Amino acid sequence: MSSTYPPPPGFYKLYAPDATTPPPPPPAPVVGEYVVYGERHSTVISDPPFEQSKLYLSEGEGVDLREELKRLNAETLARFVALVDATRAAPSTYARRVEEITLLLNNMHHLLNSIRPSQARSTLEHVLSEQVREKRAALAKLRADAAAAEATMGNPPNDALRATVRRAIDGATREETEDKEEEEEREKAMDVDG
């Protein structure tokens, strides 16, 4: 007879704070297939083959992926209308219509996942170009402020102040030059990738 809350297994005593010997190390993780509650699972993560139910043309075939998504979306809407009509006219056929919609949605999901790397690259390019633009604007403001300060001071009595302002401008100019070089390298890399 089993109780609602059985006692813990006896090996918990091995992990007591006052234990004289260290507990045994945990077992190595399972690699490959294993069974839990009668279901077979695998530790190997792989994308399932999708060719048998692929309803769109892939990028390698010179197709606009945006247009393929629009086409699949329109087809999904048409199938949904057919599902609503089928549930009214012949309720027993709804299962087939639901499977068609599920297949279309799975295809859209797979197509979106195939677009994600180029989307990430475009997002990164945009973020970096915005950073370069902001740095250039800050540098232009710094130069304008330095010129205004020099005009106001005329000939400053302390040449050390003028040297400090010059060093700040030169450092900012160096950063701008490095940013331009990085942007050119990134554009070259994008041309090679794209």
C-alpha cells in the first residue's frame, strides 16, 4: 500500500551537512534517446524535415520571401473562410479544413524562421549606422562649441586650455575616422555576404 506522500529515498542522508564522506557525484547526463512516462525523447536537437509539406518557394530559387508570406497569408484567410462555411454546411468536414490551416500556418512559421538571420543582420546594420550618425552629430556639436569658445576667448591667456580643447577635438576626430573605417569594413562584409 502506498501513501499520498511517501518518505524521501534513503540516499538523501548522503547529502547531510554533517556527513563524514562526500556524497557521490551525480550521474552523467543522458545523451541520445531516453524514455519518460512511456514517451521516447532525444537529447539531440534537430529541425524536422519540412520538404514533404513545403508550400512555398525557398530563397535559393530566386523568390521574394515577402511575397511568399503574403501569398500564404491570403491562402490561410481563404481556408479559414472555407472552414467557417464547411462548419455551417457540413460539420463533419471541419477536421480536414483545420489540418489545411495548420499546414499553412506551419509553413508560414518555417518561412519566418528562415528569414530571421537576414533580419538580424539588417537590424544590426541599422543600429550601428544610427550609432555612427549620433557620434558624428556629437562631434559636429563639439567642434561648433569649441569654435565658439575660441572665438569668445579670442587669444586665451592660458595656452594649456587651448591645448586641452585641441586634444579633445583630435580625440573625437580619431573616433570618427575609426567609425568610418569600421563602417566601410562592415559594408564590404555585407557585400561579400549578400
